Amino acid sequence: MPLLEGHTARAFDGDLSALHVHAVEMGGLVLDQVQLAISAYADWLRPQAHQVLERERQVNAYDRTIEAESLQVIARRQPMASDLRAVFAIDKVVTQLERAGDEAKKLAVTVLADSETRGFRPGHAMARDARQLGRLVTQSMRASLDAFDRLDEAAAAQVLRQDHEIDQEYAATLRRIMTRALEDPRLMHGVIEAAFMMRSLERIGDHARNVARQVLFILGH
């Protein structure tokens, strides 16, 4: 299974450490899913979209496994307050990762469904918008997962500070694509679809932000 580059999850001992490591592994998979889905949508690549859907089962398997492991840690260890805080936070991180994976799946499904029906492939300008917003949310997800891996307070705080950049780019992207629809009503259906896809990207950024918040929670902030 994929790991984040430079994986260093050593902050805990025993069962709790294993739980942390597995959540970081899941994060690496979800990050890869997000990158692949953005590429599939922006460049309209059906093989990559299929790959995202095929690996969705792995994301869901991680979700189920880590949930079961969390319950086992609580049952076996009867953890102290600080460890219990970590278990709950890791579980919330996993929830955010699973939801980010769902948004990646939406991008992939759009490529496969529309290319088989009416073909609402994003034009050059919309594809450029998707790449730009996708770059920002991918950076945020990578940074939040790195902060989670290392339990780095400063790195998590930086993710939160940069979240407004994603919000600003998302708002600017919506303005651009709606302007295109007003200029050419024939583009309306494709623009509406593109707006939903940009919303999925923005939500991935929200999930990255929430992962960073859980890092601060583990550290007592």
C-alpha cells in the first residue's frame, strides 16, 4: 500500500502507533486518488478514471479496518485521556480521508459517464481552472497529511492559514465559468457540471483543513 514520502509516524507506542501508521497509509492512497482524479477530469483520461474507481475499494477497506482497530485499542488498553484523544482524532482523520476519496470518485464517475453519453468534456479554459484549483487542494492535502504523519503543530497551523487561498481560487473559478455561460448559453450544461466538479475540489480542500485541525486536537490545541 502507498505511504507518504518520508513516512515518520513514530509518535505513539504499540497499538496506537499501528493505528496511526495505518491512517497515514490510507492518507497516501487518498492523496494518490485525488491527484489521479484531477488528471482524469482535466485531461479527460478514461483509464485513470477507471483506476480511481477500482481503488475506491481499497479506501473503503482502510476505513473499515481502522475503525475496527480503534475499537480494539479502546477495549484492550483502556487508554488514558491523552491516548483516547488521539484515538478519537485518528478516527476523525480517517472519516475526512474517506470523504475526500468520495469527492475524487465523483470526478472519475463524471469522466466515465459523460464520455459514454453526451460528452461534456471541459474545454481548455475549464480544464485549466480544474488544474489550478486541483493543484492548491492537492498541496493542502499533502501538507495536512505530512503534519498528521509527524504530528507537527506548525505544519498543521500553516495548512489552516492557507485554506483561504483555496476559498478565494474557488470563488474566482466559479465567477469565470459562469461568465462563460453568460457569453454562450450553449455552454450552460457543461458549465453547471463543471461547477459541481469545482465544488468537489473545494470540498477536498475542506477535508485537508479538517485533518490539520485534528492534528492540533491531538496535540492539545
